[in-house]
Amino acid sequence: MYNPKSLKAEEFINHEEILETLEYAEKNKNNVELIDKILEKAKELKGLSHREASVLLACEIPEKINEVYALAEQIKKDFYGNRIVIFAPLYLSNYCVNGCVYCPYHHQNSHIVRKKLTQEEVKAEVIALQDMGHKRLAIEAGEDPVNNPIEYILDCIKTIYSIQHKNGAIRRVNVNIAATTVENYKKLKDAGIGTYILFQETYHKESYEQLHPTGPKHNYAYHTEAMDRAMEGGIDDVGLGVLFGLEMYKYEFAGLLMHAEHLEAVHGVGPHTISVPRVKKADDIDPDTFDNGISDEIFEKIAACIRVAVPYTGMIISTRENEKVRKQMLHLGVSQISGASRTSVGGYAEKERPHDTEQFDVSDQRTLDEVVKWLMDMDYIPSFCTACYREGRTGDRFMALCKSKQIQNCCHPNALMTLKEFLEDYASPKTKEVGEKLIEKEIENIGKDKVKQIVRERLKKIEQGDRDFRF
């Protein structure tokens, strides 16, 4: 029986409810009266149910689809303005005991090079990332209780936060590791992590078990219920995501939104972020072997419908996608992107991009400077801000500010100040020139004169060498 308040995976992600939802959506995909009603509700900026959003995803009426896209872009602006948060993944280890058939790190892959960073190697990676200008990382590691125990992850987090190189500093470490215990989530919380991220991969239980034939990840319920344990362990911000292409996308979409509804119903806080990765080519992985691959057009439609349904969430797209797709997704609700990513263990410290330990092919291989300039050329503000996390604006506190749209009073000036740091410390001359003009223009969009004055004073201090101002 479907119950969003249940703590049992098969009740809050209920198979029969999803099938009924998909049937309802298919039946009403061209019901203009209902679609208009759903769009009007979406304009209230309080979100949609999984069933309502599934109708929009199924809709085949071109002008209505365009309305969804326009609304998605407007909602993103209403909640997050024209800021785009930038981060990078950091791969610590590709040792893994699972048998996931879509990932080259799977246990049976005997020819991939296995590697685990020492703390000195972690330091070298972090310095390389700091030298690019990164302030926010998402650490990744395979599931291996011998090679990658929680103690190793905690040591790495401590090392990352400890490194001060020139003007560089990693100010927020998000964590993307396997489902674990409440006790271990408490340890991660105490270590000062930002968001705990865990991709569901697929919400279809039968497919999930087939795609994860061996290893602890095979346990669908334990994996799906991980976010509840994380929140029980005190982690305020969690990030959801599925790997589109493994299962039918409409099923995954409904399951993803049901998971968001479950977190709201039980904890009063929905997902801090939702990621939208697609299956990509990797060492021994051919995405064409998965028969549920989706086109760019469908991918973009999914993103727009997520933004309309879950207006407050941060939406993430990685360098799995190329520049063209990433550009389009920015117009459809994406608010966070990775830049200059390397998906290999120890990849940043190498001059040339290594391929022997890559988790997947990187489609967008531009430098961080190039990505920053690209965003600014489109009138987006590249943001390296981590202030909310360090000021305690997390969980329900962040969500209250976000849903009331008050968060922009902090985020907009913080974005400008962190961009100024990047321009002073890392940008090429051309990028700096574009950025200075953008900052001057965007200062005028700060609503309060007092805040505007403070920002101007702090920008001058940044030019003089001071760092890390925040509201």
C-alpha cells in the first residue's frame, strides 16, 4: 500500500502507485483543461505531486510543453536568480565490492586499474583543484569496507578541509558514498560535510536487483531507505538522483518525485539537490546495451518537469553532458554544474587527463576558466558560495528561506563576492574583464542599499587581498 509517511521503501516508493500514475498520465496527456489546471498550480511555486507532474511529462501538445519550459526557467529565476553554483567531483578510490552492471568499477572488472588515494595524494588533488579556483567538492568512492571504510572517508574529509594553498580553500565537501548506517552518518555530520548524495540508480525494484546482482548494493530496501537514516544521523541536506537510461524514464521520474514527497512528509525537508545523470560510455560499459536510453529532447523535458514539480531543489548536471546539452539545461531549471571534472582517481594532479581509472567519459572537457566565462557570457553569475552551509542555513532553515525566496538576499551578494575572488586569483585576463563588467551590473540588482554598500566595500577589500566575506 502506498504511504509517503512510511519508512519502508516499498511503501513510499510503491510499484502499484507508480503504475497507476503512469496510466493516469497517459490517459490525460492531451487533456488541455487538466494540464492548464496543473500549470496554474505550478505557478503558485509550491510544487506538484508526482501524479500531476507525470501528466506534464507525458503531455504531447507542443504549445503546452513550451509553457512548461518557460515556467521552469522562470521558477529557477524566482528561487535562485541567475546564479549557477560550480563544483567538482573528487574520486578517492575505485575499489568496489558491488557488481553494478552499468559501472566500470564493478567487482568483476579485472582489467581496470584499481587505485586508492593516500592522504598525500588527496592533498595533491586538492591543491590542483584549488589552483583552478574550486571551493566546493563532491567526494566519490566505491563501496569496499576493507579499502574504503568510513574511517578512510573521514580522514580524507579532514585532509581536504585542512589544506590552505595560496588563497585557495575548499569550503564545502559534499559526500557521495554508498548507503551506510545511522552511526556512520553521524560521523559524517560531525566531520562537517555539506550534502549527502546518493543516487538511487533506478526505483524499479526488479530492475534494481538485476542491475545490482552482487554486493551489498543489491539490497534495494537498505539503499532506498538510506536518506532516512542520514537524516536520523543529523545530516540536514540530502541529494537524490537516478541514472536515466537504466529503466523507463517515466517510471523513474514518478519514483524520484515520490521520494522527494516522502522526505517532505517524514522530515519536513525535501531534497537539497536532485541530479540528472544519464548512462554514458565507460571502460567496459556500452550505454547502447541499455534499451531505455533517452534523447536530448526527452532529457530536457524531464529536467523542466522536475523544476516545476520541486521548485526549491538545487538541480545538478555534470560534465557527463556536452556543452550544448548543458546550455539548454540551464534554461530549464539547472542551478548547479560541475566544471573541469576528472572522473579518475588521482586525475587532477596529472598534467594530462588519465583514462585508466575513469568512471565515465567526460563530454565537457573545458577548463574551469572557460566554463566560468561561458556562463558569464550568457549573463549567469558563476557562484563559488558556500555560506549557507557555514552559517547554519541548512535543512529546514535553508528550505524556509528558499521557499519564501528570501535566500536571494544572501546568495546574490555572496555569489558576486566569491566570483570576485575567482577573478582576482585564478581568471585569465579576458575572463576577468568580462567578470568585472558583470559584477558591476549585478550589484545594481541587490535590493537593499545598505547591503549594496557593504558589498562594494568588501569587493574593494578582496582586491586588496582579503578573502571569505559572506552574508
